[in-house]
Amino acid sequence: MMPSVQSKLTPAEVKRAEVKQAEVKQAWVKRSRWMLPLVILIGSAVVLVIKLQQHTSSPANFQVSQRGREFRLGMLNVKQDDIVHIVNDDGDLSHHAYVASERFRFDSGDQEPDGRADITFTVAGTFNVLCGIHPKMRLVVNVH
Ligand SMILES: [Cu+2]
């Protein structure tokens, strides 16, 4: 029969082994204390890089018609800094696109036939583009 390892150790050696074990455990606890903040830090950095990429990606362009005294399409989903081109393709009619929100304002002035007004939506939110000449005209723009 093989003698157990324990039986070969003197009490002093057992004590030393226990101390060593406690030190290793303490070192691990010390190290793991940094893990959560480290994971949060790396996670935040990844989110920041993704946000920056989204922000620096070139803006998209959308075209909206004003034919028949109506904005077509009547609703758009865009990203911040995207550009909406509003084209007066409504025969010999004039239009006048504007946004009068507290957070975002735009005024095209009079839009002559075949004229174009470009709106860059620089803030997120939902905005109504209206026509100063035809009160029933409305374009809803959701800026994400
Ligand atoms: Cu109009």
C-alpha cells in the first residue's frame, strides 16, 4: 500500500503549504477585482468606436417629390446628418418647404417650379416638413 502524500509532510511543511495556498488565492482575488472594470472599459471602447463609425459614415441622400400638392413619400426614416432633397416637380406650381420645430428649423424660401430644396437633418427626432403655400402638405421625417 502506498503512503499518502500528507503523511510524508511534517506539520511545518503542511503549514507552509497552507500559507502558500492562501497567498495564491489572495493573488487571484486581487487580480479578479480588476476584471469587471476592465470588461466595462473594453465594452465602452467598443461601443464608442461603433458610434464614431456610424457618425463618420457619409450621409445618405433621399429625394422627395412635391407632385400634386403632396410630399411623396409622406414619411421618411433617416439618420442624423442625412440629406433630404425636396424637388418641386409639380408643373408650374410654387411651394415653400419649412420646418418650425424648437429643436430644428429650416426654410426653403419660395421654391420655383423645378427648384430643389436640400434639408440636412442635424438633430435626432421627429419633424414635420410643411409647405407655406399649401397647408395640407406634410412630410414626417424621423431622424435617428
Ligand atoms: Cu406647396
